[in-house]
Amino acid sequence: MAQYDSKLDNPSVEAQTQNSVDKLHNAVSQALSHPAEQLIEQAEQSRTHAENAIEQAKDSLGEDAVEVAEEMLGEELERLDQAKKALRP
């Protein structure tokens, strides 16, 4: 599974957006490794946070600036679905 590497070191909108997607990646990885309702819920909370961060970044920076984050979000949503299926076969 890919670990996303953020090269952004300042607390900019881009960095905050990247950090939220990275946290989602970590939460989904935990849920996939140890399928449990609590970990799925934490991943869902991270998903909501990442989606909100992307929307705020779109407002501030425009669509093009968050294209990569949106692609990564899509990948993580697919992985989250896998974790949910593992919990409830």
C-alpha cells in the first residue's frame, strides 16, 4: 500500500489538505490490518475530515491545486470499502 509522501512543511492550505489525506491513509491501513468497528469509524471520521479539507482547498486554491489529493482520496475510499467488507463479509 502506498504511503503518501508530503513535501510540504509549512502549515499552508495545501499542507493541511495533504496531512488530512495522509491521516485517512493511516486510518484505513489500520482498519484493513485489524478489521474492527471502532477502526472503521475512525477511518470514516478521517474521510469526512479529508473531504472537508479538500473542499476548503478548492475554495482557496482552485480545482487544479487539489487534483492529486482528490485522486488519493478516491483510492482511500476504495480501500475503506475493502475494510468494511472485511468486517462484514
